Amino acid sequence: MARLVVYGSSIPCPDMARLGLWLEQHAVEGMVMLDIQQDAEAYKKVKGWAGYASVPTLVIAPDGGLDPIDPPLPLLGKRARGFDRGTVLTEPNPAQITEFLRRNGITVQERGSSSLSAGVESPRRLASKGELPDARRRVVTVYPITGKQLFFHVPDSWCRECDLTVHAVEDAIRGDQCFELRIKPWGNNLIDALRRGGWHAPVVTIDGKLFSQGVVPDVARLRAALGLADGSASQ
């Protein structure tokens, strides 16, 4: 029997985010994930197959193994990206992932809508529903790079600013029923963050518009942007 081994990275990138979105909608039986940033041997293997540290790299391996069940086709001067080499596929698009696994006999099941939980924002603190209609509440979103990111857990020590940013936003809006704080993992929501101009976590948006990135926001400036400088929210 064969299984899928994904050589990925805990450092978010568009290709890992795209794979993450695909995996939110599909369950792959027996799949194994390796982080080339934490596994030196995995890093060396990917460079050997693709010529560079390319992620994600999908490998069809024997059950219990980590290497290709059959030697991959040679690149012969071609770019590794999106090139189906039989048992190795690097940086694929969603359609290529599905076809690659189907052709290699890997069981893939579509998830129901109730299973699509990875990558969805988790409310950190919500204003009491019923006291103010949702449509009238303003939303402050923080995109941290720590915590659960795609298939990996990124330690807080990687970005102290991320935790401090969440606390700064909480300090700015605490006790005010007019605001809702949402936490969206930057890696899981990379496309959404980039679309709003958030290239450098931690990213903070107010009602979907970029407020800050890469730094811990100043609480006084944040309160002013929210209309809380005088102690009350703008209605």
C-alpha cells in the first residue's frame, strides 16, 4: 500500500496556504506531514528532489515509509513547480493535487461543511449578542503568525509581538459592547491578509481595513482610530 507524505514548512507561504485550503475540504487517509524547517533530513530530501527547498512537496511513499515508492521522473531542465513526476509533485495547484492522489490510488474524501474548521477565525472576545446588533458592531481582526498555523504549531517565542498585539487590542476595546475581536491565524488566512495589505504579521485590521502590521500597535492610537479616544465608541 502507498500513502501521502507532505514535506511542508511551518513558515507560511502562499503555496502552503493553498494546500491548507485544499485540505480543509478534503481528508486524505494515512497522510503524514513533515516540517522541513524542523527536520534537517526532510530539508535535504526536498532539495535533492526539487533542487531547492520547495514546499509543499507531495510524495507517494510506501506504507510506513517517507521516500518515493518509485523513483520520480527526472526534471531534465524543467522547473519542479507543478511538474507531476509520478511519485513526487512540488508546489501544485488544487486540481493537480486531486489528480496526483487519484492516479496513485490514495483515498481522498470530501469533507462536509461542518468539518471545515481549520483556518476559520476564532473569536477571542465577543460583545454580548443582543445588546448591540451584529451589523452595528465594528470588527477588529488580528492575524498572528504564532499558534496553530496550517498543520504546525508555531511557538510564541517566534513572534512575541503577536501575543502583545492581541493584548493591546483587548486593552483598547475591553468593556465596550460596540466591538468584536477576531483572531485569524496568518498562515491559515494568508490570502485574506495579503488582500488587505497585511504582508508582515502581526497584522491588525479595523472593519477589514489595514491598521498596522509588523509592530505592536499603540493602544492610544488604536483607540483613536476606533473613536474611543474620548472613552466612547462612535455610534
